[in-house]
Amino acid sequence: MDAEIAILRLLHILPGAIWVGSAVFLAFVVQPALAKTGPPHSPALLVHMLKPLLITLHGSAIMTIVFGIVMAFRVRDPLFDFLWSTDWGTMIWLGFLFSVVAYGIGNVAVLSNKKMADIGKSLTGPPTPEQVAEMTKLRDRAILLARIGALGVVTAVAFMALAQHV
Amino acid sequence: MGAAIYLAVVLEPKIRSTSVDLERQLLNRISKLNSLWITSAAIVTMVTGMALVSTTPGRSFSDLGNGGWGTMILVGLIASVGAFVVSGMAGAFTAKLRRGLESGGATDQQLANCRRGLSTLGYVNAVLVVIAVGTMATARFA
């Protein structure tokens, strides 16, 4: 039992730390820097960065959520009784809710980045004023959504970390 | 941890695969904020981690290195301090690379050495933080 929970904890906490760190770093450091650099450089970098970015964020988020659910079922039986009737349960489902919503918002941010990268990929010369305006709109949307998503993940971590102490 | 891995695995290799001009601009904009961000996060994590060790009922710093829990926490602590040092070295390499790109005085070989050093330190840092988090997370089961 202990070895199983230890492994589940590793498979939940390690990707969780990668997810929250990457999300916060992307939202508050990388994207604002790319915004200041502007077209045509930032879309060009996004074209290269998108695939590893998606693998890192999707992979870590899905692993965190899936192994978190598995672990919750293993540490409390029957889980659903604990979820609705204890403070621990309230913190856990709130954390779960925030993480899923943050993941969804993060996905919309990635879609905006992807659209911006597609425009960047299609450029054969300097961007037209319309393309610059479109890329700026997509970039600002992606930054805003990435920030909301990152704060959502941080909130989820806070709920989960405090769950056993309430 | 996420920032360290993101930086080592996603951002730095991809920045290098674009243009030197973009690399210079991004280093100018990111490097100071990046150092500040990672250093602050590392310090907060280590200080609160030490406070947690001293306030955990039935545990204290004298347990470090003794038994399963103490060994895991000690390994985590050493790995996190190591990661902090490596991160500082990576910061120095970044500053050197940024200066080299800005001044245009560095040779291609010097720039390549800086990039290689930065890349290696980034991966070492990422591995160390994974070890630190992994050992800390499983310490109570050891």
C-alpha cells in the first residue's frame, strides 16, 4: 500500500510541479517577453516552440489529473462519501475543479497561440498591417488566458496542498 | 521546477533554432526576469521547506540523514541546493552569452561554448529539481 501510494504521489506531484511551473513561467515571463519582441520574431519562435510546449503542458496536466484521481480513490474509500461530507473532500474537489477549468482555459490560450503561429508560418515577407493587427489580437488573448489558466492551476495546488490540514 | 524544465527542454533549444537576432532580443528581455523568478521561487521553496522540517511533529533537523525519512529529506535538500548553485552558474552563462551577442565582440566558438554550457547546465538543473521534488514527495513513505 505504502509503495503504491508513494509511486502514485510521485506520478501526481512531479508532473503537477512541471505543469504549474511551466504555466506560470509561460504566462508571466515568456509570453510578455515575446509580446515586446513582436512580429515577425515571436510568431516564428512560436512555430518552433508549439509542439514541445503542447507535449509538456498536455502531458504534465493529464498525468497530474489522472494520477490525482487514482490516488484519491486509493486513499479514501468510498471516495464520494468523503468528497461531500468532509473538509478534506471539499478542498479536493475544489482543487480538481480549478485544475480542470485551468486546463481548459490553457487549451484555449494554446489555440490562440497556434493561430498566431499559423499566420507567422504563412508569412513570406514583412507582415501586412492587417496581419499585425490579427497577430496582436491573438497574442493579447493568449496572454490573458494563459495568465488566468496559470492562476487557476496555482489555486488548485493551494487547495490540494492544504487539504490534509483543514 | 516547471520553469527549469520548460527552460531547458522547450525554450532554450527552440530559441537557438531561430535567428541570432531573436536570441539576442529574448535574452535581453527574459534573462533578468527569469533569474529573479527562478531564484525567488527556489529561495521561498527552500526556506519554507526548512521551516516545515522544523515544525513537523516528531521531526527535526537532527533527523536529517537518519532513517528513511531523514535520508530522503537530506537527499532532496542537497539536490535543491545543488540545483540552486547550477541555476546561478546558468545565469552567469546567460549573462555572458547576452553580452557576447550584444557587443558582437565574441567569436562564434565562444558563443557556441556559452550555448553548450548553458544547455548542459539547464538539463543538470532540471534533473536535480526532479530529484529534489521526488525525494521530498515520497519521504514520508520511506
